Amino acid sequence: MNLKDIFTFSLIGVSVLLVIVILLQQKEGGLSTVFGGEGTVYRQKRGLAKGLHYFTVVLAVLFIALSIMVLFMQ
């Protein structure tokens, strides 16, 4: 197993984690938009939502970095 294989498997793992973390995040608006509410109130992320947001950013940067590394190893 060479270094390219390790980066490729890491890229697959990071991509699966990224999809899971994105799906766990709450959608904005909620049920009020169904009944005609606009939901234009800006709310700040707190607690777990804030942690998931930062974790998503870290995973996205890691995904881009690993993709570039795998690209240059070909």
C-alpha cells in the first residue's frame, strides 16, 4: 500500500463524513414557511449547530486539500 492509496482512502472517509455532517444540519425556516411565514429572521447558530458548522468547514477544507494531493500524485 503506497502513499497515494492512503490519501485515496482518506479522501473517501472524509467525503462520507462530510455528507453525514451536512445531512445532520438543521434546515432554516422550519414549519412556519409552510403556512405563509417568511422566516427572514436571522438567528445565530448555537451549541451543537455551531459545532457542526465548524466541523463541516474543517472537513470541506480537508477534502479539498486531500483532493489536490491525490491529483498531483497521479
